[in-house]
Amino acid sequence: MKLLLDFFPIIIFFAVYKYTDDMIIATAVLIPATILQMAYTWLKERRIEKMQLVTLILVIVFGGATVLLQDKTFIQWKPTVVNWLFGLAFLGSHFIGKKPIIERIMAANIDLPQPVWKSLSFAWIGFFFFVGALNLVVAYNFSEDIWVDFKLFGMLGLTVVFIILQSLFLSKHIKNSDQES
């Protein structure tokens, strides 16, 4: 259910775009859909994660600029900005605090040696910067329709493949730490 809720705004954006063939209208619907998603999350959990809040703010800012200026470029840049901000946050966590963000998020569920946490963190950093750049390549070199498909299916597919590869990488280290105990 949480996964469906997380993808609710982009699914709505995608459906409205496919129905209207108009990115401005789809963006105009995306903004309240994202606000509703966050309101529901707040009512249900009494908290909103920082990453969700950043995404909400960027949807409002970039989506609002898209609708007000009637220029799809702003909403096309939003995934790049989100991914690059996450990449910068993950990178910055190596210099601020004692642990990388990925370790702070996952350490309660998994025990890994420090070098593995660093490798995992840098893999996420690379992934965020790669996906952000790839979004711009698709936005500027392909049709609007292909970009909308990429935004939902391409980015989601890349994320799933990355998580599977990450799981395979981690399974090697989890087995080693289990065998040592």
C-alpha cells in the first residue's frame, strides 16, 4: 500500500498526460495530487520524511512554474533536481556526521562493515547523479511522450534494477557477517 501511495502522484500525472496529451494539465493535476499524498501521509503517520518534503516543495515550485509560465521545461527538470539534491545529500553525509545517510537509514536492519557502507553510499550517489543526467538526455533528445513514459517506467525500472544489483552486492557481505558470528 505504501508503494502505491508513493507512486500515486506520478501515476496520476502519467494518466492525465496520456488522456489529455497535455503536460501543463498533467502538471496542474500533479501538484494537488502530491499535496494530497503528503496530507494523507501526515494524517496516517504524523510525520513526513525529509526526502518526501523536498519532493513536495520541488513539485510545487517546478510544477507551479510550469503551469504559470506554460513551459514544460520546469517539470522536466524536476526529476533531475530531485536526484541531484539526493546525490548531494548522500555525498555531504560523508562530511557531516559520523555515518553516511544510507547507513543511518539501513543500519537498524542490517549489519555491515564500514567500507561496505561507504561503497553502498557511493553507489547511491552515482545512481542519483546518473539518473538525473539521464533524465535531461531523454527530456532534450526525445519526444515529450517518450519523456513521460521514461519518467514513470524508465526511472522506476532503473531503480528496481539498481536495488536488485545492490541486494546481490549486499547478500555477499551479509553471508560473510553471518558466518563470522
